[in-house]
Amino acid sequence: MIAAASQPGDPPPALAGYQEPSLVFALGADVVLTDGAGAADAGAHGGGLALVEDGEKGAFLARLAELQADASAEGELSGFNYSRGKKVHVTLYRVAQLRELQ
């Protein structure tokens, strides 16, 4: 999903909430591991993608609103995290870089 939504020049994606080692390994060492507000900050500063788990979605959207930044949902995925024994749902957002934050 991240590979399909990536665009040339995108910074490494931000991961908020779902940060399993296998995902970090698959995406590379430069991913941004953060919380919802941090993913919004990273996106507003550099643009690009943010993968946000439902538990961090409220903080992500609230911080975007504070920054007056825009994000669009590019896809979502539900599954079962067998290592933690719980259901997980994540949404992939494309965050527009704010000009004044460059």
C-alpha cells in the first residue's frame, strides 16, 4: 500500500501507532516512528505519507487541524497483530507540506 502511494521525492513515511519491527524492516531504517501528533508534524514539515493506527488517528487529525494542514486518505488496512493478539486497523494518509514550515 505504501509502495503504491509513494511519489518521487517523498521523505520516508511516518508510522504512528503501528510500529512492528517487520514493518520497519520492510520500509527501511529512515522511517519516522512517532505518535499521531508527530506524524502530522512530520507530514506538514516535509509532505509525504503517514501510516496511522486507529488509536493515534484522533491526535493525528487534531494536530493537522491545529496546523491547518491537509491530508487525504490513500487507503486503509485491517488485520490481526498475532504477536500482540489484537485486531489492528491503519489508514495511509498523504499529507500536504505546508509552505510556511519549509
